[in-house]
Amino acid sequence: MTGLLSRTPDVVPLAPTARAAQDTAASPAPPPLLAPRARPRWPARRIRNAVLGLAAGLSLAAAGYWCLWASDLYVSQADVIVVRADMGAIEPGGLGGLLGGLSGSGNRADQMLLRNHLLSLDMLARLDRRLGLRRRYADHHHDAIARFAAADAPLARFADYMRSRIRVDYDDNGGVLHVEASAFDPATAQAIVAAMLDEGAAFMNANDHRLAQAQVAFLSGEAGRMGQRSEAERKALIQFQNASGMVAPDATLQNVAGTIAQLEARRSSLQTQLDTLGAYLVPAHPDIVAVRQQLAAVEAELARERARATSPAPDALNRSADRFRQLQQEAQFTQTLYQTTLAALEKGRITAMQAMKQVSVIQSPTRPEYPARPRRLVNSLVFAIVAFFSAAIVLLMIAVVRDHID
């Protein structure tokens, strides 16, 4: 037993690394990890081809529309200016004022007023009644994109449509209004511009006529009233003269005042003579008696003249003269007012005629000989450029998103 034990070989411990290798070799290997499933992605070339193909297709479709199906549009044009023949500054003998008054000049305010009226809804309604524009622009013989939706559509929708068919521009440098209208046939385009000019001229003159008539009517009424007042004052003056029996009571009063002054002087002289005679003659002397009689007669006449000139009686000369002066002043004043009103009335009539505005046509409405719109080649090129530029922007955005995801 002891010998057996002594023959048993010694057990040598394994190193840690070798033990780990032995354990690893003895244990079964773990299953391999599953790789994540890749997301489906379109190739960049396929996306680019799709976007560029869409842009090319839209460009070809637009070019086909502009070149094959788009209806022709004829453009009629006219240039006008509002002229005011203002001769109010003319002076007699002034040649410069005469020439300046006859020339007239365009006014920016009048030009802009005419422009706003030409583009107004009222103008479009008159044109539609006069020319039947909604029926013309909604004709089914034209392409569906260019024509108006329906002939019985509301006028407000037709106004939105006509904003692309009618233009009125103001030239600041030349002071000229440029009127332009486009239609599907030359006659309609020319008729629209001609009708706009006619209606614009009527509108400008109607405003001036209305203002001038209001002024003239007011002045005419004032002139009539002043004439009646002046006539009444003259009749009152004549009636007073007839009632008093004097043509001019104030002149009569002046004559009476002169007579009173003479009588007072005569009385003073007689009183002086009486005092002188009384110094050396007896009171019963014939000369003194004669002087006393003359003095009494002068004093009696002086009392009568003073009573005639001034007294509490209503027919006294001073009262009559004062009433006469009042009536005369009122008659003169009303006559002056009447003459001033007549002068203002005549001036108002002349000014109303001088201030009339006229729409002067520099270029009459043209009759187009060839269609000016649409500009087929230009529109096709512009649409293609915009389409491919938009495609480039879309591709750039797609590239930025792909880079962000990666």
C-alpha cells in the first residue's frame, strides 16, 4: 500500500491561461449574432433621373401648350393726355398770358384720376354692356386656360380675369397715360381701347360740367335774389320821394339851413340897426318902428324855417332827410351787390368754359396686325428654366436629407 502510494505521480497544477483555454475548448461555442436588416433605399441615380425626367416632361408639356394649343392674343395700344385749357390767368394786352392760357398742360392729378377710372369696376361694367366682353372672352373656340370661365360669371370674377388683359400705365417723364388691351381678335382689342377713351373723356367732362353747373346755378340764384332786392329798394326810395313831395330831402334841408343862416344874419343886422337908432331917436320914431317891423318879420320867418327843419313832427326835414339817406344807401348797396353778383356770374361761366378738360389722344387705338401674345418661345424657355431650377433645388434637398440620415 505504501509502495503503491509512493508510485503515484504528482499532480502538477495548470496555469490560469491554459485552464481558461481548456475551459473554452470544453464549452460549446455561442451562436453567432444576427446582422441588422438593411433598409431599402433608392439609388441616388434613380432619384435624380426621376426628378429630372419630371422636370423635362413638364417643360415639354408647357412647350407643347404654348406652341400648339395656346390661343393668340392681339394687343391694341393708345397714348392719351388730359389737357386743361385754363385761360383764367389771361390779362388784357398780355400776349404771354394768352399763349400760356391757350396751350394747356397735363396735370398729374387729372392723369391719375383718369387712370383709376379706366381701371375701375364701373368702367368694366360699361365695357361689358357696350361690347359684351364676358361673352367674347368666354368663347369655347379658345383654349380652356386662356379663356374666361363662363359668360354668366359674376362681374367681380371677370374683373380679376381682366386685370391680365387691360393695363393703364402712367409715364412720369412724359406725363402720358399708356392704355393697352389684349383680346382674341384685333377688332375686339381695338374696340376695348376706343371705348375706354370715350368713357374716360365723358367721365372727366361730366365732373367738370357738374361742378361748373353747380357754381353757375348758385351764382344765378344769387343774381336773381340781388336783382329783386335792388328793385325793391329803388321802389321804396321812389315811393318815399312821392310821399314827401321832395326829390332830395337832404338837399332841401341844406337849402333851409342856408336860409336860416341868412335870416339869422339879417336879424343880427336889424338888431344892430335898431340899437343904433334907439340911441338918438325916440321909440315912436317911424324909422325905429320900421326896423322893429322888419325884425319881427325876420324872426317870424326864422321860427318857421327852424320849425320846418327841426321839429318833433314826423314830416320834419331832418327826419325826412335821414330816412332818405338810409333808403338811398340801401339802394346803392343792393345795386352794387347786384352788379358784383352779375360780374361773378359771368366770370364763373367763362371760368367754367375755360377750365374744361379734354382727353387728348396722342396715339389713337391701334389695330394689331399680328398676335403679340403669348410669347411662345420665351414662355417655353422660361418655364423650362424654372422647372429645371426647381428640380435642382429638390435634388439638393434630397441629398442633404440622405447625408443627415447616413
